[in-house]
Amino acid sequence: MEPSPEQSPHHAYPDHWEADVVLRDGGTARIRPITTEDAERLVSFYEQVSDESKYYRFFAPYPRLSDRDVHRFTHHDYVDRVGLAVTIGGEFIGTVRYDRINDQGRPASAPADEAEVAFLVQDAHQGRGVASALLEHIAAVARERGIRRFAAEVLPANNKMIKVFRDAGYTQRRSFEDGSVHLTLDLEPTEKSLAVQRGREQRAEARSVQRLLAPGSVAVIGTGRTPGGVGRTVLRNLLAAGFTGRTYAVNRAFDEGLATLDGVPAHRSLGEIDEQVDLAVIAVPAHRVPEAVADCGEHGVQGLVVLSAGYAERGSAGRELQRELVRQARSYGMRIIGPNAFGIINTAESVRLNASLAPESPARGRIGLFTQSGAIGIALLSGLHRRGAGLSSFISAGNRADVSGNDFLQYSFEDQDTDVALLYLESLGNPRKFTRLARRTAAVKPVVVVKGARHSGTNPPGHAVPVSRIPDATVSALMRQAGVIRVDTVTEMVDAGLLLAGQPLPAGPRVAILGNSESLGLLTYDACLAEGLRPRPPIDLTTAASPQDFRDALAEALADGTCDAVIVTAIPWVGENGEAETGDGEVLAAALHGAAAKSPAKPVAVVHVEIGGLAEALAAASSTAAPRTRPTMLAAQPSGPPAATALTENAPQEAAAAEEADRTERPPGRIPAYPAAERAVRALAEAVKYAQWRRQAATPGKVPEFLDETTDEPGAAALIDTLLGATPDPRGRPLTHDEARELLGRYGIPVRPTLPAPDPETAVAAAARLGYPVALKTTAPHLRHRADLGGVRLDLADEDALRRAYGEFTELLGKPAELLPVVQSMAPRGVDTVVRASIDAAAGAILSFGLAGAPSELLGDTAHRLVPATDRDAAELIRSIKAAPVLFGWRGSAPVDTPALEELLLRLSRLVDDHPEVVSVALEPVVVAPQGLTVLGASVRLAPPPPRGDLGPRRLPNY
């Protein structure tokens, strides 16, 4: 919405303040600045507010707004006077306003940094979190305009408003003056305010998905009059699944006399339905979707599943249609799954919803599944069904224009019916948020992800989200850091999901192998070694083993304290007549279940070859499996900041308690069966790594402060401001060698000085200044750090050696003006490494480590962690590369000073975290010796800091 000409030309309408938000009950609303065009909306809004709410706002009876009031509340300069409104369907449901004041409480301009703030919310929308959302956004606006504190006068009886301020998490002061409560809030975000904000975001977004998956009524818009077609198929599937709510068929082409279709009420529009519809499934051509959405919005529908195609997957014109679809739906407070979606499923007994194109609703189970591809969704549903696995919920989001994998994680974290979350993703709209949500969810239940379109460098058609330029290997490392189980194929995802949903987590990597085939046991043994597990020698029960022999051997292995998991291998056994018996799989399954149920809780997996009915019998318990003990989620906690803060701080401890419960209290569950040893072992290896991450997450690492004389954060900030200048170039600027040394030195990262050597005489003078022995190296980009091409000469002990090396340099490689040679004093011998930090606009700041040269550049042996890195992250970073043994005394060499290397990583992490203007740093090489390390080269780039949306107020993305 644009401002009118009456508004000041010096302060243009701030459209970046517009935002879509999810409210506490899961509905959406729009927050935007109030303009002069809003006079009628304001008056209409005020007329719908109760006298009591008006009294609380103005401290006196105030039945109507005067013309002067309307003018005042709709005319703002967007600096000293700002008003925001929350709208649904274009109409106001809440407003907030601040006015900058001076020390005497009178109107003022900058540099005054305090403002008076006041809210008003329609009574019908109170309790939905409208005021809390407004406070987040008006506080962000105020900080942008240089305001540091809010002051508010609140009547003592206005408990709701006092609670909004109290629960926000900001530092505040309260006093009682002249019959009212005087509140002062410092607007600088705190750990508590951020925890409160994220807790509210989690509850709201989880609730928005829950409303979609558990509606009380569903209307299928576009139901065909004849069998077949998308709409009629969804209606048939809804009825076949036994949906517990009310179902309606809607099509404007229905004959007026048509009362029912397939046994459900038939209507030409939603307006003909006498009650509110919670969920609408839209299956009409794209050009008719806006009409259907408007009909839904005007009749109070809470959410949409849009199956219609013809949007962003068709190109730029379709992308704009998709954006308009999202804008239209959100304006009515609705969220969208789709467009181009396959549908949603909820197998809960109280819901039994199959609003999808899947012809058969999956069995009830403990796995939640999210996919961005309908085709992959079909394959996954089929694969899970074939292996006897059940689902708790399923979302196939299509173009994921609104509801995304992040929303599914919010829902899965809270859903007590889900033990494992499986996600097939082709794009990450907000990687920074994804890793944050995944880390929290993985602390209490496994998250398994397959990432499609990994190497294309672009998003799939239809996915109108920002493209991240970070390599896939980096994405994988960051997921691992967040506890995500990243696998390469959907088959591996199903394999891991079956094990994690049906079995307890292993306590370690020790694996017992038993079975009636020596060869299959040896294959399993080899696969365990390849995956980094510690297998015991296979126990061969011989081909004559009976199901009772399997039961006894499994019970013995599970009781053995030296093993953490068991893999059972089975081929058809030989009967009394000497012939192989390919059945009775049910007998063997019963034997294995019997042994597992009465033994210590350890994971069991079965590898079988051609034993009929075994996999189905092993899976039979899945439909009756009791839910695992899980920590209490937000849905069961009282609203407010204590619960939100406790969630953030205590999730690792709750995870440890849940894991211990997994081991000590084993409900009857499915034992996963695999047709190949490698698949079973790979799934078990992922479970072992995830369990180890869970144990470590229970006692998280610490981000060191470095509060000593080696760190000068204010000095670094002042230096950065000076280097960027008053009007910094948006593209940024690289620092010179001396500038980089000075900045890094402010954080205790010394860089060994280099002196230019444009000619032999200058080189000799530089060496005399630095002291022999020295190194002569070129800084030309094509030869930098390339000792193999002769670009570096080391251990030059005297002037003669230096002059000789300089002559060889220029003779073999080129003129000094091309080589840009420098002289540097020699560092102690050690291992050459490279340390980098960079900022990706989507993922945030990333810290990287590897060995210098071929290992990292040619083989890609580099490890990554998100910033800020903890002490544990730094230790894991240097140990997670494949060449890590070189640092720890490989082949008899002296181990290097890894504590010094960890400290360097943490100092660099702290620098880029404190100063987002530092957009890239490369320390190369960093020579790590047995005692200490030396940074020989450093390049730093500064730029205006990219926006940090994760630290701002809650908002839905607009792609």
C-alpha cells in the first residue's frame, strides 16, 4: 500500500515493514504501516472495539474517534511517529503506535531515543497473540529508527496488556504512578526475548499445520460430476479412509437440484453450506483458483490444499500467479499447502484424513513424512506400505509456496504421534532457520533428510526460493552438526526410518552378528567395518538352526554387555527331511520378537534372503506399537516465556531422559527387515551416529568469550567502521595485508608479517629486517600457495641464498611486477592447514577447516560448522576431515598442537559472529607445529552486513 502525497517526501512508505505473521491459533494476518488512506478502516475498527477496551486505551470513556483523532492516527512520518496495523481480509483487527518523546515526555525528534507506545486490539481477536506480534514488529521498527526504549502507561486492571509487556522477554522496569502502571522496556534483544519469540513462533507454526491436518470439516472444491478427475478422486479417498469429520463436495457447475454426491452434501459454493468449513481442497484450473480462494476466505475457511497446477513450475508468469495466490490466501488468514500439491494424510484414529491423490491410506504408525515432490511421495508411500510401515502424517507440498519443511519440523517436534520425521527436500527456503529447527527437533526425535537437486546450482521448477551458493558438501556438514540424518536416496531414508521408528537407539558402535549363513554373516561383518562400526565375529548357527535356536542366540546377544546392537542374518533353513524350508517366516518372526521383548533394549535388524512372510510378520507389531516416552512438548505447557525458555535450555537434557527411557522400557515394536546386508548396516550406522550426537547434545559445548587483553571487540568495531567508510560500497572491499593483520590482531590472531620485494635489493633489506632464515614467495593469484609450481622458496639462510632464489624466480616464472614477490620469516615446521570463514546470505556464517593444498582443494576434504562455534564444534571440526590422522601423529610423526588450532578456530568464529561486516576470511596457510601455530597468510573482505532475518520479528517468507 503506497502513501498519499500528503505524507512527507523525506520518509517514503517503508514497505519492508510489511509482514505476514502466524498468530497463536495458527491463523495468519498481515502487519503493515498505517497510511492516510486508512481513515475509514480505522473508524470501522474502532467501532467494533468494546467500551472496556477503549477505556483501557484512553483511560476514560471514549465512544468514538474525532476527526482530529483519525487524522492523528493515520498521519505518520515513519520516524518519530509510526503506526502499524494487523489486518485480516483487508480490515484492521489491531493497531499499535509509538511517538518519540524527550526526557520530559513531550514530542521530540532524534537524538531522543525513547518513545511512548500504545496498543488496541479488537475484543474478538484478543487471545490470538495479536499484541505480542505487534510488539515484536514495532520494537524492530523503533530500533531501526534509533529508539532504544519504550514507555507505556497501563491501567492496573488491564492485566492482558501488562502480561504482553511482561512476557516479551525484554529488560524492563515498572513503577506505579498517578493511578497507572508505568512500564519502561529496553528494546535491545536479549537471550530471553529471542527465546520467547522463537517459542511463540514454534507454537504458532505448529498449530497452523495441525489445523490443516486435523480439520473438523473438509470441502473438495472442483469435485467432478462424473467419476474420475482430481477432485472426485480426493473425495473418494476421503470417504474410503473413514474421515471422522464432515465432508462436502463443491462445484459451481453442479445442477441446482443435486443434493448429494457419493453420499455427501453437494453445493455450488461454500456460501450454501450452513456451517464453517475448516479445510478446502482446491482442484480447479489455475485461472479459477482466485475465485475459489476468495469464496473460502469470505466464509471462514482456515486452510487450503491447492492441487491445481499451472504456477511457478510453468515459468515467470506462473511464478507471479503463485505469489498472488499466497498473498490472497494470507490476506484472509489462511495457510496453503501447494500449489501443485499431492495432498495430505493424517492417520490418527480421531481424524483418519486422506485428502490426497494416494489411492490407499497408509496404516497408522509413528513416522511423519514431508515431501516436495508428488512422484517421490507416491514412491515413498508405496515403499513404506510394502514394508509394513505406518505413518502418523504425510504432507506433499508441491511448489511449497507457503507451508514448507520448516513448518513440518515445527509440527513434528510437538506431535506426540510422531517418533521420526522423514523429509524429501528439493530446496531450502531458509537454511538458517531449518538448521535451528532441525537441531531442536533432533534433540528429541530423529530427523532424516534426502536433499534432491543437490548439484544443479538452481532450484527445481516451481520452487521460487533464494538459491544458496554453498556446496552440497557444506550443506551436508551443517545438517550433521544440527543432528540431521542426511542420506542420499529415498531408499536409504526408508531404511533408516524403519529402524529408528521401531527400535531403541544404540548405546555405541559394537555390533553382534548371528545367523544361519556364514557367508551372509561375513558380508554383514565387512559392511559394518566399512561404515565405521565395531562388529564382533559373526556367530554361525548353521543352516540347521531352528527358530528356537535363533531365539536363544538373540536373547544371549542382547544380554551381552559388550554389544550395543544385533544384526540377525537368515536364509531358508533346512528341515528334518534335509530340504530347505522357505516358509514359515511367521514362526521365525515370533521367535525374534519373543527374544527382543524379554531382553535389554537394544536395536535389532534382520537381513533375510527369500524367507516368505518374514518381513510382514516382523512388521506386524507396528500398528499396535505404543508411543515411546517423550519429553513434554510445548502443547502441554502453559503459554508464556518460562515454557519457551525452558524448551530452549532443557531440550538436550530432556533428550537424554527420553533416550534412557528408550533403553529401559521397550514397547512391542516392529523389527525392520532388509533384503541386503549393506542396507541394514547403513541404517544402523546412521542410528549409531545419531545416538552419539544425542548424547553430546545433552551436554552442549560452550562459546568462549575471550574476555582478556588479547581481544578488543570495540577496537575491531571502530576499525571496521573506518575501513568501510561513511558510505560503504555494497559490494564490499578486500583488506590489504596490513589492514587484515591489524583487524585479526584485535581478536588475538597474529599474522606473520610479510614485506614486499619488488627487486633483489629490497628483498635483501626486508630479510635483514625480519631476520634469517626467510621464505620468498609470490603473491600473484595464479601462483599463490603453489610451492609445487615454484612459487614458494623456503629456508633461505643468508643473503646469497636469497639473491639466488630471487634470480631463479624471475627467470622461471616472470618479471617481479607480475610475480609480486614478498619476503617472510620462516615459521616452525608443522602441518599446513587452511581455516576459512564466510557468510552465505541464506545459511549464515560458516567456519571451515582442512589441510592446505591437495587434500582440501583437489579432494574436497574440508569440514564445516555454523558460527558461533562451540568448543566442542572446534574439536570436532579438526577431527572430522579424512586427513585428520596427520594432525595426531600419523606414521610416527609428532602430533601437532591441536588445542592451539581449536583456539584459532574459536577466535575466528567469534570475530565473524561479533562483526557481520566481516563477510569472508581465509587464513592460509596456518602451520600447526608440535608447539603453537603460525598464520602465514590472511585475506579478509568487508562489506555492509547482510540482513539477519532470524534475529528480527517473526514473519512468513515471501518468495
